[in-house]
Amino acid sequence: MRILKLKYRTFFVLVAFLIATIQPVFADDNADAEGLVNKSLTTFNDFNADPDMTWFQKHIGQAKGIMIIPRLLKGGFIFGGSGGSGVLLKREQSGNWIGPAFYTMGSVSWGLQAGAEAAEVILLIMSQKGLDSLLSTKVQLGADVSVAAGPVGAGAQAATADILQFSRAKGIFGGLTLEGSVITPREGLMNAYYGKPMTPVNILVTKDAKNPQSDALRVALIKGAG
């Protein structure tokens, strides 16, 4: 009997330990997710006020979705290259936006040159193929879907691709290419942000969850696409 009690006591100690260690991680992920949403709103507003981004501003309403990466860093990523995290929202025919789902982007080589260290990046998802690809567990730009630099500046000509990339760099900028970069969902952030296990399909297709903390970002997208 004493051995049995000891086993139960050990079991409950282990459970308590797991709860104590998991909860802080969950809380940290939630804080990271909320911070990423807030930074994405700032990035979108910056792009929407940039006089060089007039093509982007005029064509938001034609996109199937939008991915915002507030900070794409050169160096220090898992592969020794570059990377960053971002949010994806889907535009409905009604003009409303659904999301966000959370993602990470990484590559061994980005094409950031001439001393650029960081960039704000927005991807306009222009085709259903582009949007569907992002609902999978992993997508490689340029291999699974086509990607092209979005038109910028006065007299910009339209570009054709599943995904159009727009970027604003901090520091000396010599060019940015996302060809070959890999985008994968960040399940930990999604689970923490919505309080239950979530996938991009749950969030963007079946609409199983919503967090009012992202209302300001969705409203900004509605106004920007109007």
C-alpha cells in the first residue's frame, strides 16, 4: 500500500511539474503572438503610407491573402542564414479578413546585400494556388509557387506571380529575393494565441477561432483595401 501511495505521489508530482513548465511556455508564446500581431499592424500602416508603395496600396483589394513579416533578419537563423516570423490573413469576397495564422520564413541565402541587416516584408497572395500552398505544412517559394518582386515607384508595371513581395529595408539595401525561402506554420504561436490546438486550415478555412486582439489589424486591412 505504501508503495502504491508513493507511486501516486510521484505521478502527481510529475504532473504538477509538467504543468508548471508548460504554462510559462504557453504564456510566452501568447505574448510573442500578440506582439507579432501588433508589429504587423505597424508594418502594414508603414507600407500603406509609403509613397513608393502606391501599386501595393491600390491592389490590396485584389489579393487572396496577405502575409506580413515585420522583421526579416539577415543572419542568426536556424540554418545560419536569415529568417523571420509573420502573420497570414485571408480576404473574403465580402471584403472582410480572416486570421491571423502564424508562420516562420527561413532561407540559407536571401539576397540581402550591401550591408542590409533587416527588412519589413509583405507578401500579397495573388492566386488561389498561392493561398492554398500556405495552408500546407511547408511551402518553398519559387519551387511550389511562383514569387516575384512587387511593382514599386512611380509608373510601376504590373507583375504576374502567385505571390508578390514588397519590402522596406533598414540600413543600406542592395536587393532582396525570397526565391528558395521556406515558409512553415508556427503551431506553438497559433495554439497559444487561440487557446487550443490550431492549424492554418482551422483559422483561415473552417474559421474555428477568433481573437479580438487582432481586430485592429483586420480593420486596417479593410480600410487599406477599400
